[in-house]
Amino acid sequence: VFEPHNVLVTGGCGFMGSNFVRYVAREHPNVHVTVLDKLTYAGNPANIAGLPPERVELVVGDVCDAELLADLVPGHDTVVHFAAETHNDNSIANPAPFLHTNVDGTFCLLEAVRRCGARYHHVSTDEVFGDLALDDPSRFTEDYPYRPSSPYSSSKAASDLLVRAWTRTYGLRATISNCSNNYGPYQHVEKFIPRQITNIIDDVRPKLYGTGRNVRDWVNVEDHSSAVWAILTRGQVGETYLIGADGERSNIDVLRMIVEAMGRDPDDFDHVPDRPGHDRRYAIDSSKLRRELGWRPAHADFAEGLRQAIDWYVANEPWWRPSKQAAEARYGRQGR
Ligand code: NAD
Ligand code: DAU
């Protein structure tokens, strides 16, 4: 069992990174966390506000800044890398920042980690495997071939391969996790579930891409945090673990659940033009994580988790309101 004391969390002001920082601050009060975040449009210091300052510190900076990393990384025994450009639609409109942050940024971080020997965990996505057909009963496993479809997912696939090469060649003490779609508090309003909830609050009809038959495998972000902690502390160095909670749902089903839970007619939404290259289905087989590390999701009731997410967005309009207009303007330019 590995005991982290001084953890550097990149991207800790984003959705999943901030939920992880909150989880560590709550569950492991002896651990000091440094957040390194560039505060892009997706990063918000409010996401980690209110945590004890002697245990959680924010450094504003770029994972592509090698000089900063050479200074900052050596003070830490552990690095958990969440920072990335994460939204597929943005990557289709402009791939450049995805290559920069996700590929160059991971490279810079790996070089800094290599020099100081910290334990490294790489947060990645099931999208590296591409998609499954709707009528294909199989699910992704750790040895499934990489076949990414979008500029975003191909940049994440590239970053995973760098981690594997640095592990084999330089003996980096690294693990990788690939997770399916997360949902929960502090998720940016550009993402599917928050976009539809906040549209309904604004009396705008929700927007479903194409037929809406595409399937995503939903995981509560709290369960993602506990899984990353389990892998970091009890995972085997050099190994990859898939994180999932058996949460497969079609987009149209999820949208109807949101619309109904918010008191609207279940068909009160619009179909909009499909995303180019839109992956059909993601499905995670997380049995390795469950079998080897004994991890279980504590929030596997999706309907209940969705109701809590709706309540959170209703109660936290001042948090999301400042980003809503710009996110919808980006969609407007893409006709979605
Ligand atoms: P997010 O978009 O909400 O947040 C990303 C964070 O990274 C922001 O705080 C941003 O400011 C920061 N950042 C971006 N570029 C940076 C740079 N160059 N230097 C430093 N910080 C930078 O992301 P998220 O949805 O929380 O995803 C976090 C990680 O999890 C990503 O690596 C993503 O690929 C992966 N992931 C996400 C999901 C999901 O459902 N959202 C699922 C599986 C894996
Ligand atoms: O699978 C993990 C991935 O999940 C992460 O790696 C990504 O960072 C994360 O953004 C997410 O990718 P998706 O593309 O699946 O998520 P998004 O929230 O953009 O969309 C979810 C599904 O909903 C997808 O099939 C597209 C559809 N969609 C999305 C939006 C924003 C709509 O139908 N309407 C919408 O308005």
C-alpha cells in the first residue's frame, strides 16, 4: 500500500479534479494537496473554495511550462494528472489546444516526474477505445485496442501511450485509469447533462444530437474519486484500470429523465444536427478494478444521482450563470 503525503493535482479547478480534491480533503485529512491549474474557461477556483488553506493550495500555471514544473513537482511524492482540454465539440471546432495541453502538457509533466521519481497517476478516458456498435454486446476491457475517433480522444490516446513508454523505458512508477462519462456537481455547462438542466431552467428547449440513440456509460464523480484513490494507493505500478459503474443509458433516455424530473413533458426537446464522427456507444467492464482492488461504486443509482445533480444546478445558478452564454455561443457557431 502506497501512502501519499504531498499530492500535486493538475486540473484541480475543473470538474473531476475539484471533486477529487474535495474528496481527498474530506477523506484523507493528513494529505497536503497542491492544485496546478491554468484556469482556462473550464477551470474555476470557486470549485475548491472553502477547503482548509493549510491543506489545499492553488498554483495558477500551465502543465506545458517546463520551468514551473521543474520547480514545483519535486516537492511532491505524488502527481495525479487531470488537466486537459476535455470537450469533444470544442476539439472538432479547434483541435490545436487539445494537442498542446493533452499531448505536450503530458510530455512536460512526465519529464518533470521522471527527474524526481514521484508516483504518477494518469486520468484518461474510455474514448481512447473508439466506439462500439449499438447491437454489439461487448464492453471495453484494459486490453481493448486503441481506436480513437475525435481530435480530443486521439490526443488523450497519445498521452496514454506516452505514459506507457515512460513507464517501460524510464521506470516511471505510473498507473492509468480510463473512465466513462462522469456526472455530478461542478461540471461545466457545455457538457450534456448540465447543458440540458440549465437550458430548462432558462426555458430553452434541450438539444439532442441526431437520433439520441447513442449510449454513454454514466459514473457519479464521487465514485470516480474513490476509484482513483484506490488505484493510487493500492494499484499495481505499470497497470491500467477501467473505471465504470454499469451505467449504460441512451442519450434520449437520459434527456427524458431530466425533462420529466424537472416537470416538463417528456418530449419537450429538439433534435439538432449530429456531432461529426459521433461515437455510438461506450461500455466499461470494470471487473479488474473490482476484483483486484475491491472497489465498488457507492452511487450506482443513476436516477437518484441525476436528481441530486438537477438540485445542485438549481441551487447553484450563481456558479454556472457566468459560463452559460459563452458556452451557448460556441454551440451556436457549430449549429448545435
Ligand atoms: P474540465 O474540462 O472540467 O477541467 C479541466 C481542467 O484542466 C480545468 O480546470 C482547466 O483550467 C485545466 N487545464 C486545462 N488546460 C490546462 C493546462 N494547459 N495547464 C493546467 N491546467 C489546465 O475536465 P474534466 O471533465 O473534469 O476532466 C478531467 C480529466 O478527466 C481529463 O483528463 C479528461 O480527459 C478525463 N476524463 C473526463 C471524463 C468526463 O466525463 N468528464 C471522463 C473520463 C476521463
Ligand atoms: O466517455 C468519457 C468522456 O465523456 C470524456 O472523456 C469527455 O471529456 C467528456 O466530455 C465526455 O465526452 P462525451 O462527448 O460523451 O460527453 P458530452 O457531455 O459532450 O456528450 C454526451 C453525449 O450527449 C454525447 O453522445 C453527445 C450528446 N449530446 C451532447 C450535448 C452537449 C447531445 O445530444 N446534446 C448536447 O447538447
